[in-house]
Amino acid sequence: MRLFEPVVINGMTLPNRIVLPAMVTRLSGEDGYVNQDVRDRYLRFAHGEPGLIVVEAMSVHGGRSGPLLRMSDDTFIAGQAEMVRALHDASPSKVAAQIIHFLKIARSGWRQTVADLSHDAIADIVRQYAEAAGRVRRAGYDAVELHMAHAYTLASFLSLRNRRPDAFGRSLENRMRVMTDVIQSVRREVGGDFPVGIRFDGEECIKDGYTLNDAREMALRMARLGSDWISVSAGGKFEDAILKPGEPLYPYTGYSGDRCMPSVNYPDGANIDLPAGIKAYVNAAGFATPVVATGKIRTPELAESFLETGKADLIGMARALLADPDWPRKVRDGLSDRVVHCIYGNVCKALDENFKKVRCVLWPKGALQAPLVHAGTAPSWVYDDPNLVASHVAGRIQLKWNHANDDLAVYGYEIHRSADGGPYIHLTSVKGVFFVDDDVVGGVRYRYRVRAYNPAGLRTPDSNVAAIAMPDRVRTAAS
Amino acid sequence: MRLFEPVVINGMTLPNRIVLPAMVTRLSGEDGYVNQDVRDRYLRFAHGEPGLIVVEAMSVHGGRSGPLLRMSDDTFIAGQAEMVRALHDASPSKVAAQIIHFLKIARSGWRQTVADLSHDAIADIVRQYAEAAGRVRRAGYDAVELHMAHAYTLASFLSLRNRRPDAFGRSLENRMRVMTDVIQSVRREVGGDFPVGIRFDGEECIKDGYTLNDAREMALRMARLGSDWISVSAGGKFEDAILKPGEPLYPYTGYSGDRCMPSVNYPDGANIDLPAGIKAYVNAAGFATPVVATGKIRTPELAESFLETGKADLIGMARALLADPDWPRKVRDGLSDRVVHCIYGNVCKALDENFKKVRCVLWPKGALQAPLVHAGTAPSWVYDDPNLVASHVAGRIQLKWNHANDDLAVYGYEIHRSADGGPYIHLTSVKGVFFVDDDVVGGVRYRYRVRAYNPAGLRTPDSNVAAIAMPDRVRTAAS
């Protein structure tokens, strides 16, 4: 598979094409230092051996924003360096640090915007990015990623909503000015031989926001400035965030948050047109800058197809690796059937929205990290005949099945469904022995099967197949 | 061109593949009867000879909503019949009526939702659709289109936000229940030989809304129920509408409104993945139901490519035909260079949002209809050398040129731009002799040329080419 071919990026060899994008954890203290929970989180990811781990955003300016890593002065370097050494000792994964600048928000709902920034304040931001990038290099990271996506300062300059009347707003060139200055000053600081990647939105997904039209030009500018990768996200903006009285405004709560982390109702690879359009444009202009695609890419087949059809150079997987950090090594080693599948229910997103430590709902109750289990005995069924029963209840399909046994504990039950004789697809996973399928239509014959799995992803045999035809309202002349 | 090949839909022969989608005009009185302004609007469209004219939504229940046509009792038939006769006399275009049910909204911001409807109220809606469809046939229309898109009752049942706990909500099948009943009862009323089309959203484009996943199933259901076309829109929802104190909530004011009528910042054909995905799914299931694509399709080349690549069977153009109702006949007759181009500035949308009569900003000041002019003399230049001057001003490009003469009046000036030696593309049109281009990036050499046109689309020769290179911030080590 191309997915497991190494790739060299400005002297940095990734062992495969899988990228863990920066994901907020809320595990650090308010002081911004690396702590044991943060180290454990990334060590767990490293164990799975993705090509590149991008450690969560750390602030370049020391701005307060709850539990968030900082890289705003030299005192943060030692703790970061210790973590990076541990990651390198544990794994062939390369490790980048994402650095971020954000503006002030208040519980009143007020927020500072780029329109409020003086020219001096803008110059400070440019300098802070460069200094923080220098610290990232000194901490032993393999690379740095500049956060220019979502609701944060550099993205807000890029935004089509940036109507500053001076040289920093309104026209596309002016909106790219701070981005341009930051990339150039970072490059001067870290030197030509240190990989510098960028994360930005391929589409803002808000009213009057920019679309792929502008994003292609931004990406081309990034490529011309010698950026070493371009990681494409979407949405995640303040402009459509839902205000909760008494809480600071939080991006990702509106529609643009849905588009940033596409949930169960989105097609797989929902945002692929963005990296694909950007890559085509940048490549056509003569640049080979690697483009990272993200957004509900969950199967090896889909990831591989995006690489094969030239829609992306690297595949970002955030929630899929949160659910199972060992996705890369399992798939590489031919153990795809042991992957613990993300259900895209966005409990992780909800935890983040509520300022709680980010974990996966599939993990054992209370666990702060994905379990590190590779062996054990597969669960077995307490098998009645039939084990699984499906019934039609008021326009839905209800499933019930028997508990399984396990050497540790049953970690969950996967539900697989086939529609009208098509392939079985992982529908969702649940902790209990009951599920109601709302995603059904009349006239279709559904087949379900269930399997229990342990924390290592070892599975029971499939249950019996429960077949059920939804009553069809088309042929019966009703009403 | 395929675009101008006739197509037969359930016995109705469209002379070409161009569809005028239903567009609110706000020209009728509050009484819901056809008046002279309404007749004039559709006669003007008919003069351009699109394959199918879909007359704006008329209410099936007589609900009050400002100036809106009604088909809620037999008294409305005579006026409608008179208009349809006039349209048929004037044009080979076929004529459909779109029928709609909507719920109540109040100036307080309150709105009725589908959760509020009793089973009897739902049965009334189903009956009202059938009765109104019967009236459409009796009025002499060639077809009826059922409005199931945007913010209206049937779309709200289809919505993923419909969490009714009974047989009309939550599961996909239950959400399709009213749609299914309506299509079946309409078909019983109008008979098998009367074309019945449907307009619906391929994606809701709101938080927790449905996406193409569900839309494909809805379209398949429509096809199985014998719908004669499926016209695909997007967004246009209440859920993200912006509340103006003292005004009833109006859909299309939020992000989903942007997606419904993609503006200048969207790529051409911005929504094509929706009809394309729907058509592929419906065709794969063995149905040939024609699919109409809409959403900023403005050039003959793009329209044709969508037909050739099987992304659509018919091409819907709303704003492009509002700007120039004669687009179809001009393109057909090889007079593409006389088309008056829509600038996608959405002034028409803003008029609608503000409850004003909908017109095109390109039309002469105060005119309620597009001018009906096919001859005259092309404007000529009052030509200085140079006529057009471009200059770089603070990260933008400013254009100035000389006034042109015209036998009637200069209708406007088209600005065409080439980037780095690429083809000239119509950037926008303006009424004055001054324009600032914000959509520019450093390092690119832009070439502009301008031409004035009269109401018939007859043009001056191109102005001189004004070439200007935007200063490039990449090579100069700044900051």
C-alpha cells in the first residue's frame, strides 16, 4: 500500500503517510507545561506508529485559554524536550509541534478580532511565531506546524470576513499578509533545513466566508514560501459558534464545527474536495508540496484511494486514531480486523466544547488514555440461537443480542449492516446489547450481524445474521 | 450541444435542457392572484425560450406570507390559466407550477414547526397538495413541481432535525413519510400522464442537518414513486437564519442561504456534487428519473460539461436567467457574446430578504422586468489612449476607464481579467467607470479589459488591455 510507503519531507523521513493532526486534549495544566497526562497521551499515539504526530497547539504568546500548552518562553523547552525524547525512543514516528496565536475572548460573549490589532501588535505576533518555532526546534521536535486554521488569529486574517481597511485586510493579498510575514520570519528563525508545515481551512463554511477559490491561492502562496506541507481542515469558526450564557464563545459549536469534524451523518471523506482541489492547483503551478487530507477518513481502502487518485499526499486521521491509536500498525501488519472503529459520535468534540479532558467514549469508563492491550483472548459468545434478533418498531429497526464473555471485559459490540445484499459496513459500536437503527428506509432488506471485541480489538465470531425487510410504503396505496 | 437537444418527460417535450427554477418575485398582491406584473415577469422569461419554466411557489393552503401566489381554491385557477395560455402562445417553453406548504411565523421570532402538527393537520397538508396539484392541471400547466426544499413544511419533515417521536420523525423512513404520502396522493389526483417533479435539498447545510447520504435515499424514493424529475437545491433553512428584531424570521439569511444561492466567492457549479451524487445513486438503482442541477451554473461550457459527464440531465439557472432571460436563445443562436452576465452579487436575494419586489441590479433603475431589446446599435467608445488604466493601491488593483456612448443608454461595463497569461474571464459588471479588484494576489500579472454593452447585450470593442503586476512579497525579505 502507498499508505505505508515512507516519504521524505525536507530531510525528515516519515515511516508512512498517516498523520495524526493536532487535537486538543485539555490534559495540560493551566500553566502550559507538559505533564504526565500529556506525555502519556502522545506516547500512546506513538505506540501506534503513525508517520507524523502533530502535538496539540501550543501558544506562541502565552495567552490564557484554560489548559493549553505554551511555547511562549524558554522555560517551556525542557519539558517539551523530555517528551519528544520519549516519543522518539518509543517509536519511528516523527513529531511536530503545532504553534498557535489566539485572541482574547470573555465570558460576556465579547471577543477581540483582528480588526482590533494595531500594527505593533501584528508585528509582535509575527515575532512570537518565529521565536516559538525556534523553541520547537531547540526542544528536539522534527518539525513545526503553524496553525492558520479555524477560529484563531492567522485564520482570522485570512478570512473573507476580514474587512480591515488597511494593508492587512479586504483584498486577498492583504488578507495573506500576516501569513506571509509569519512564514518568512519562521523560516529565517529555524533555517532552511527544518520542516515547517501549515494547517489551514480549505473552506471557512460560514456565511460570507472564503471557499476553495481563495484557499487555492493561499496554498499556492504557502508553497511558494517553501512550506513543507499543507494540512487542510475546514470550518471551526467563531462566527457561527453558539453562545452559552456565562461561557466564553467556543468555536466548533456551530455548523462550521460540524464541517470541521464531520459526524455520523456525513459521508466518509466528506471534505476531500478541499485538499484535492488545493493539491491540483499547487501541483499545476509546479510545486510538489505535500498536501494532507483530513475529515472522517476511517478505512484503509478510502485512505489508499485518495493517495492513488492523487487527491492527497498524506492522510490525516484524528478521531480514528483517538479511538484506536494502533490503527496504523494494525493495518500495516495485516490486522485491520482488530481496529477499534471510531463511531463519529463526536463525544470527544462535546467534551472539548464543555472544557473537559478529551477522551474517547469507546475507552473504558474513566480512562484517560486508550488501553494498551495487544493480546488476551477474544471474547466468546454466550450463544443462544438466535443470538441477535431484529424487529421493526414504528419505522425503525430494533436490535437485541446476548452478552458476550471476555477474558478482561467486553469492550464493546460492533454492529455491521448490509442493505439489499450489499457489503457489510460498520454501522456503529455500542457498549450495551441493544440498538435502534434510525437510518433505515422502507422496501430495503437489511441484514445485521454483531460482534463483541476486547480492548485489543480481538473479536468474537460474528453473531447470526438477523435479516429484516422494512415495510414498503410505495406499493401499498396508503393515506 | 446537448443543452439544446429536446427531452421528453412523461409526454411533455422540453425544447432544450435549460430549466428556470422557481424564484420568488414578490410581484403578486397579498390576495394571491396572478396580476400583470407576475404575467409580465414570466412572459419575459418565456421570450428567452428555456426548456421549462417553473412558476414561483404558490401556496396549497392559502397561508398568508406577504405577496405570494396561491392555488388553495378554485378561484385562483382562472387567472393562472390565462397566464399559462399567454406563455404557451408566446413560447415553446413548457410551464410548470411549483406548489408549497409552509408553517406559521411571527414577528416575535416564533415559528411553528413540524413537531407542532397533529395527525389531522398532516392529513390536511397531504390533501391540500393533491387538490392544488389538480388545480394546476386544470389551469393548463404542463406539469407541477412539489416544493420539498429549503425551510418549508415538507423539507422540515425530511430534515434530520425532525425528531418527532411518532411515525413522522426521527428515522429516515419516518421523515420520508409525509413526502411519500404527498407524492402518492398528488399522483392519484393528477393521473399517471401528468408530469410531477420535485424540488428538494441535496444537503441541508445546517448544524445537524442531513447530507448527501440521506438525500440519495430520498431521491430514490421519489424515483420509485414515479416522480418525473428531481430538482436539487441546497440549504435555505430557518435554523441558521438571522433574526431581525420586529421582522419574521427569513430563511436564506444564514450560511445555508449562501449555499442555496452561491455568491461571487463560490466556485462556479458550487453544488454540483449533490445532483451528481443523487443521479448516480438513482441511476444505479435502475431509474432514469431526470435530475436538475442548480447553483451558479452560468456558462454554456460548464452546463454542457455537466450534461456530458452525466452529472445532471437538466440545467437549472435562476439568477443567470433573471439577469438575462434571453440566455437560452442567445446561446442557442450562437450569440453567446450578447449574454448579459449575472454578477452573483445577490442583490436579488437581498431584495427578497427585505420583502421587496425582486429584480436584477443590472436592469435599468426602477425597471420591474428585464428590458426586451434585441437590436439597436452597439455602444461605442469615447476612446482615449489609453482608455483603461490600472493601478496598484494598497494591496488592491484599481481600474478606471472612459465613458462609452450608446444609442439608448450604456447598460453596463463588463470587466474581463486574465491572470498570468490565462484566459480572460468575466470578473464582474458595473454601472460606473471605476472598479477596485480585491481578488488579487502578489506576484501575479493581471491583464484587464473592459467593454460597455447596451440592454440587448451588444458591445463596444474591447478596451485596451491594462496589464499590471501585483508587487510580490515572497521574494522581497520583508517584515
